[in-house]
Amino acid sequence: MRKSRFTDEQIIAMIREHESGVKTADICRKYGLSDATFYKLKAKFGGMTVSDAQRLRTLESENSKLKRLLAEAMLDNAALKDLGLKKLLTPDVKRKAVQHLMAVHELSERRACKLAELDRSTFQYEKQAGDDAAMRERLRALAAARRRFGYRRLGILLDREGLGANHKKIFRIYQEEGLAVKRRRGRKRAVGTRSPMHLPEGPNQRWSLDFVSDALSDGRRFRTLCVVDDFTREALATVVDVSLSGIRVARELSRLIDQRGRPQMIVSDNGTELTSHAILKWVKEARIEWHYIAPGKPTQNAFVESFNGRLRDECLNEHLFDRLSEARSIIEAWRIDYNTVRPHTSLGGLAPARFADNVRRARPASPELRKSSAQRALTTTTQPERKANGVSK
């Protein structure tokens, strides 16, 4: 007899009819049962009510469910022991573990992935063989041209050329090609809390300046005056000479003001050239606020100090200068590249000049800046004159 032919309620109703006086033969004829089957049902359900039968059915269902769960847990435990005691870490190791469980223990893909803690989409993913030859070749060329760039800055340059990829992939190729740059150890920094530096709110509001010293191949020393816009990070000037007095610094600042307009503030350290009578007189005549940082606190002039570090790391340490004119041309070429090409991470990967153009397009120019631009447009100078002005002492 099929198990689902009669419900528990129907069987209990049969037994109640028999107990009320109906003969067994009549009941068996009515429901199409044999005598033996009827007495087996009576032995199982005799004395039970409908609610008792429902509880019995629930207990049997739970019992079978618990048996199934116990069997699955024992099978899972055996499968995990077969994998070993090591934790599965990488997706490749987990994928191999799933394949082993499916082949040896005949587990389904769903159960095997669950035991290995691997997403099914990851297991089903088929690796696409990509051609990275063009990216590798270009990455090697960029790393050879920009020897002090790391993989993140090189990745920005690749993005500009349409060869970019995920930074993890670029780092992997960067490591495989052996392009890692030896990090130069800096000096020990002071430990402690520092108050955040106030940032300017627009271009040409605050300039920072400082000096960088180096030597020619014959041992003769020369200095470089670096002027930086703290908002756009542009290198406004890199003046190279064997001697840079206060008068020369004032003359170079006046030239910058004629080109770009007057800043609201200039920040510098307390060097003798920058505290000379020539600078104090120039500040009074130019009506510009000059802020001197605290002695021994170069972090208060962090923007130009950061630029000095990049200049020394990517230019001065890379070249051996034989003549002062050679140093001027190389440093000026590096400054132009720094402003127009080199990605600046604090500017979202943009070059400082590109960032400055975006800001100027978004904001109207000041009257003073418009006036200085008009004056530059009306003033014409010949190429020899501009060259002479660039190297004047």
C-alpha cells in the first residue's frame, strides 16, 4: 500500500468506527484494506487522537531531518580532515580544494564551495589570458625615463596614455619586471603632535621659497632659489647661481610678480639673504606680508621643503653638472616637466599646471591678475632679451 493513500486523520477515523461496533470485515471492505493491514494500522494509531497524530508526524519529520543533518555533518567533517589542518588562504588554493572534494567525496559544487569558504562565482570564473606585452614595454620605458618614480606614479602616466589597469596589476608587473626603486632613508623625524598647517584657498595667495645647495663636477658650489605656489604646488621659479644675495632674490620676486600678479603672503625661513635689508625694503615697497617660520621648524614651510626633496631626488642626484649653464638648463627643464607632466598625488594625479588651469577656469581672475596679463600681452621682448633675463645675476 502506498504510504500516502490514507492520512493520519482517516486512519484514526477508521479505528473509531471499529471501536463503535462496526465489524472489521465491513471496514476493510469499505476502505479496501486487508485484515492484516487494518490491524497493523490499529496497533500503530490505536488510542491516539488527531492532535497526537500530528505531533507524531512532526516528531518523525524532525527526526529524519536531524538524521540527515548528522550524516551531512559527519561527511563534511571527514572531507575537512581530508583537506588537512592548514587554513585555505588564496583563491587558487581554495579552488583546488573544491575540485578535490567534488572528485574524491562526490560532494556537490555548492557544498564543496561552502566547506572551502569560496564563492561559487569565483570557482566558476575562467581566467582570461590577457596580453600585457604593450603595458610591460611601456612601463619599462617610463621607469627608465623616470628612475625615481614608484608604481603608483607610473600607473598615473599609463592611465594618461590609455594603458592603465588596476593598481594591483600594475604593482604585480612592476615587481615581476624588477623595477622597484631603492628607497633613500630620510633623517630621523621628531615625534609628537603637530598643529595642522593653514592652507591657502586659491592660487597666487601664498608663495613659499627656500634654497637648495649642490656642486659642479669641479667642486664649485652653487645654489638654487625655489619658489612654490602653496595652493597649486606649481614651481614658479628655480633660479640657479653661485651666489644669491637678498638684492637678487628681491629682483627675481619682482619679475615673478610682473608675470603672475602679487601674492598675499610669502613664507620663508630665517636665512641671512631673506632677512637682509634689501628684502625688508622690498617687502615694504611691494606691500606684501612676509612670514618667517620658527627657527629650526622646517615643517612650517612644508610645501617648498617637499619640492626641494623631489628636486634633489629626481634631478640633482641624477645628474653631474660640468658647467653652471648646464645646471640651469637641466634644472629648468625639470621644473617645466614638474609643472606640466609629472603627476602630483595630492592633486589627484594631475600636474600642477593642469590643476591650476582647472581652478582658474572655475574661478574668475582677480583684477590685478587680469591687469598683469594685459601688460604681458602688450609687452614684447626678443628671444635674446628673454634669455639674458633668465640668466641675469
